[in-house]
Amino acid sequence: MAEYQTHEHEVLVIGAGGAGLRAAIEASALGAKVAVVCKSLLGKAHTVMAEGGIAAALANVDDRDNWKVHFADTMRGGQYLNNPRMAQLHAQEAPARVRELEAWGALFDRTPDGRILQRNFGGHKYPRLAHVGDRTGLEMIRTLQDHGIHRGIDFFMECTVLRLLKDGGRIAGAFAYDRERGFFHLFRAPAIVLATGGAGRAYQITSNSWEYTGDGLALAYEAGATLMDMEFVQFHPTGMVWPPSVRGILVTEGVRGEGGILLNKDGRRFLFDDIPENYRAQTADNEEEGWRYTQGDKNARRPPELLTRDHVARCIVREIREGRGSPHGGVFLDISWIKRKLPNAAEYIKRKLPSMYHQFKQLADIDITAEPMEVGPTTHYMMGGVRVNAETQMSDVPGLFAAGECAAGLHGANRLGGNSLSDLLVFGKRAGEYAARFAQQSRPATPDPEEVEAVARQALAPFESYSGDNPYQVQRELQEVMQNWVGIVRREEELHRALEALGRLKERAKRASVTGNREYNPGWHTALDLHSLLVVSEAIARSAIERKESRGAHFRDDYPSQDPAFGRVNVVVRKGADGTMQVTREPLPPMPAELQQIIEEMK
Amino acid sequence: MAKATFRIWRGDAKGGRFEDYTTEVVPGMVVLDAIHEIQATQANDLAVRWNCKAGKCGSCSAEINGLPRLMCMTRLSQLSLDKPVTVEPMRSFPLIKDLATDLSWNFRLKGSIKPFKPRPPDAPDGTWRMDQADVDRVQEFRKCIECFLCQDVCHVLRDHQLFDEFIGPRFLVHAASLEMHPLDIEDRREELRKAQGIGYCNITKCCTKVCPEEIKITDNAIIPLKERVVDQFYDPLARLLRVFRGNRSG
């Protein structure tokens, strides 16, 4: 018999980034008894690293902005695969969620008349991102954390969920282990909110920390929920490339929002050479106009550096492949050039981008006020995730909700910068609200004790395996497979090769061995994370094979153009009755006429 | 390729010892990279916390060659590699295992500090107006990444173990970020003086020296808070007025 502690709650939130904390706050405000479990300490989740800002049509800087423009920008950026109702709710509710943060103590940068300042970002027609220098995520997570700890929520830090438990068809709880001491915990709850973020750890070069192993996606998949849009993995165009130890660390899009430009080794602003048709009318056709846009000239159009991330990342890859890259295999991102335009440019850069200045100075010996940075694409974000109802965020499994990066639908084929922080707030709140309501209306649910025993046994198996692989080695090989064959540019043959390799890694992961005991043992933790990474990697590869076209973040070298037939479907993934992964295409949700009209008007 | 030796603390609450591990050095490498390489290839069960690897999350605090630092921001090029680099856990907190310490005291403590309480909104739409200059002053404190290195190095905690009487520099910075918030109307001076023990700080500035965010903890947070507390409780004129008015809250 496994030993474990049992905890009773109405709503269990898994993950303590922006979405998880916001969901927990909302559920507890509605009177639900709430627990939050998170893999790290409180306040360390990936939200803390968000730099640029929170997209919300507050219209503080440009009064032409409103929810309809934000909605249309989000749909255009997502190549119209987005769930339109989610994009509508997001655009409508983001301003109230940002103001609420201010009421909870967040301090954003200000306009001259004392309101929340907003900055330019890729794909947003008007300056829209509420921000605090380039550490907006820290401000947001600390505000939610400091507000949340006074709400009677039970926090279980450094705790990883292994399995969601059901009673009949609906959610009954979750089984977890405590990373610090290695003890097991049974959480009984009729409603669970997944807020586990992404799966960047499936790749070698990533901006994500060790935590992002796609746990929520794998837990939902195993519990019978549907995953959607898994082929759309966002490669952020600007990660650090040198020195090797910092490869992949994020360089905020805010650098370009403040006037930074991308150059190849010949000093050419190559993004002017390739402006997509659907953005041509809104994009500057000369450097002077682009500069005026970043300085707030309302008659100017935005520079091509502020095109969507999928496009900018692909152009960078092209420059590098065709031999026009920087010495360490990237391109140049230059903000120092603005000294030709602004007095006190160095001070301006340090004030607007303090953590970028600090990061390059300390980690790369580069003074960004004086010289260009070297940057290249880095795995950053999963557009895909658990398919949810737009209003309630409930998945196909009754009682199972998902919000933030681990949910799918808002971003379609490509996410706009700044839309993730607002996503966390808008849909975190909704998930918390509907999870609390669901829990309060449901009968008690009881997990199956035999299933609990089985999960506990499986979790301890790596200690019984004496001749298996080192789990870190398996993880490294998985990252190589995904980086090389399921990366920015994809081909059918390589995707199949990746699937075969993943199948072999799956067998090796089952037999991974660990040394030491259950007390704070990262080798054991890594062995247990492999299951999630493998499920998610397989889902990405299978979905990428299924979508035989190029759209948004998914680029197929063998199908380089868009296919209108694929513009009408989402690729979805489910666990079949025989335990194998089933991939199908399903029609997009219907587009309400009034939303279609907004899209047409904003074209 | 060059190699370096790391002398890493291995052990738990029951006891431990330093063990030496040698690994290859690549350009730009930070201490956390070396720890990861050792963990992945030589010591799978080596306990260490980390998240962002870019100095933004404050997870990887440790004592490197005796100095409290973030492992992710300490480059090997700043250290002498002729002799082993020692890496040990923060010594002021109870050890869990290897480089991971029990930080739960810090998280419990925060809940005891009165939360943010704003003045009524300035505008009919429920929003406030603030000057950038007023925001800037407090943003210095809000930069804190909660690495707890300041708590680790503070002699009131480290040497005198006054965990029940003193909240430490981190939470004085937190209190300052609330007390000096342009919108906040709560009063925390009574607790600062009594339960939170601000008087224990004798301004040696060790906390300021180790802060990776370069927050001037002593000068900009603790000293102004001490002045507020003193103004309230020890100003003779105010004290006289309180006697007449019977008002203790100031």
C-alpha cells in the first residue's frame, strides 16, 4: 500500500503562473475551497520572465484603439484558425483585467497625464501593451501572488501532479508527489483547473525553464480530453545565440517596439524585402516611416520588424541559411543605432529596457546601448493545447478546465506578443469562476483507490530499474529529435523519422533508472517528466504531419503555401480506445456574422 | 578544452560533506551551467533549484566561494579556476538537500504583512492617476526577485537566528514597496516597530551588497522606514499631541 496524505478541496488549480493564480483568486472569491499546486516555489513560474507587456485595448496612448481592433489583430495574427468567441472575449475583457491588477497594487509605467502607458508590439495596430519597463511579468506575478496569499488559498509548492483521477466520466481529483521530500499526496476535488503552461523543454533551444514539460497537456490527454492545434509551436524570433550557455534566453520584442532593427551581416534590414500581402497596407515601406511609428507618429505605419513572430522568425532562418547571418549563427538586433536619432539614447535604452541591458552586459559582455546583439529563433510558446469551451474554459472532460498557455483556441496558428499575459488574466479568471460554480453544483466524486495504487507504483518504478538509461540522456536525445526534425522548417520524411525516434525513446523512458532516494531528487523528477514530454512531442509531430500546408508558425518545406481547405479545420488529437494517439481534422467553430463583419472592416 | 573543479556541498539535514566534480568549461559558462552538467552526467540526484537562468526569477541562490550569489549570473570567467570553486547552499536556512534549502519561513512571513490597500479611485471609471516619478521610486523595490540572498547574509538572521523577531531585509523592502506605494493608505508602522523588529537592523548594508537587482535596500527602503517609525513613536511633539487627543494610531 502506498502512503499518501489526502486533501479535500472544491477547486484544485495546477500551476501557479498568471493563469493559475488568477483562477485561484477568482474561485476563492466565489467562496470555493481552493488549493494550488505548483512545481516550483511561488512566484517563479514562467510568467515571471515575460518582458514586453500585457495587450489590452485601453486606448490610453492612441484613442483609435478598441476591442474590435484588438480582436481583428488577434485573428489576423492567428491566420483565422483562432476560436473567434475566445478572441472576442479576450479583447473585450483584457482592459478590465489590467485595471484590476492596478487595484491590487501593480504599478505600470505612466503616460504624461498619469494613466497606464502602452507600447508598440508586433502585429498590434496601435500601442497596446501595458508594461513596466521590460519586467512586466514580474510585476504581474508578484501582484497576483501578493494578492492571492491573503485569500485563504492552500498552496502546495514544489509538488508535481502525476495523474488526474476520475469517477465515472468526471474529474474526482489528482495524485501528486512533493518534490522536496518525495511524499505522495491525493487531492480530492470535483473541479480542476490546468494552468501548467507550455512544453518548451521538448526542444534544445528554448526560452522555457525545466518546468515546461507539457504536464497539463499530457494529464488532460490521458484523462480523455482533446488536444488541438498542437502543430503550432511558436519560435520567438529573438533569443540570445552567444555565448553557448545562454543560447535560447529570450530577448524581448520590446527592443523592436522601442525602435530596434534587424540586420544581416551586410547591414541590410532584410525584413523590408519580404512583407506578407495581408500586412502590406499596415507596414511602413521605408526606414524613416518605421522610425516615426515607434516614436508615436499616428500617421506612420509600423516597421517590418514588428510583423508577426512566425514571419520574422522564418525570415531570420532564411538569412542564416543563405549565409547572411552573424558570426555565431544568428542575425543582428540593433537598438544602439537610435543614438543617431535621440539625444541621451543610452539613458533611454537603459530606462526602457533595463533587464535586457543587464542581461547582455552580465551574460555576454555586450553593451546594447553601444553595439548590436546577436539573436536567433528560440522555442517559446505553444499555441496548441487543451480544447476548451470559449466561455467556461471547460474541456471535454466534465470538471476539467484549462487556462493560459496549456489551453488552445485564442491564438490560432500564431500568437501575438502581449496576448499571452492578457490571455492568462482573462481566461484564468473565467476558468476559476466556472470551476467554482461547477464544483459547488456537483455531487462528491471519489477517486478509485486501485488507480491511486497503480500510479504510486509506477512513479517509484525508476528506483527499481538498475540497468536503464540516465533520464537526462533520454531527455537530451528527445530534445535533439524535436529540434532537428520538428523545428521551424518541417518535412514529412523528417517528421516520420522523428516519430520513429520518439517511439524508441518511449521504450527507453519506461526503463530509465535513478540513483539516490526520494528526497529532492532531480534525477527522479526528470525521469517522471519524460512521459509528458513524450506525449506532447508525439502530438506535435503527428499534428505537423496532418497539416499538409504552411500557415502561421507551422511551415512545411514540402507544402510551402497555404491551402484554403486547411484554413477551415483544426487538427485535433485524442487518446484512442486502444491507447494509441488518434489525429483528426475537425471544422472550425462557426464565425458569427458580426465578428466576420469586424474582420472585413479591419482588413 | 579547459576543465574546472567544483567543490559542491552534498548532504541533508542529518549531515553532509563537500564533494569534488570536474567538468569542461565552455565560453560564457555560468556556475549553474556547470552544476547542470555535473547533475546530468555525474550526479543525477544533485538537488538544485533554478528556473529562468537569466537573473529574473531568483531561484538559484547559493554561496559561491563563500559569497551569496545567483548561480545563473555568476560567470566562470569572474572566478579563479586554479583551485576548486566551492558551491554550497544558503547557510541561514534549514537544509533540505545539497543546494536546496527550506525557504518556507519567508513565504509564511509575507502573509503576516498587511496587504496593499488603495485609496478610492481618482476617476469616475475606477482608475487612478499617478506620476511616473512617484511610480519610479517604488519600482526600485518591486524589482525584487525574491532570491532571499539578503535574508541569507543578514547577521540578525544568520548569526543571531532572530527569525521570530525580525522579518529581514526582503520583507522590509516589501513593506517599503507598500508604504511608499502612491496609492496605498494602510499604516504598517506599529508592526514594523514591534513584531517585525525593524530596530534590529543596524545598517551594516550587507544586504545591499549582495542584491542581484542592485536595490539600495538599506538606504532607500530600510532607513526611510525607520524614519517613519521614529517620526510616529518618538517625535516628542507628536507624542504630546497624542496624549491630549488620546490618539495612538498617529
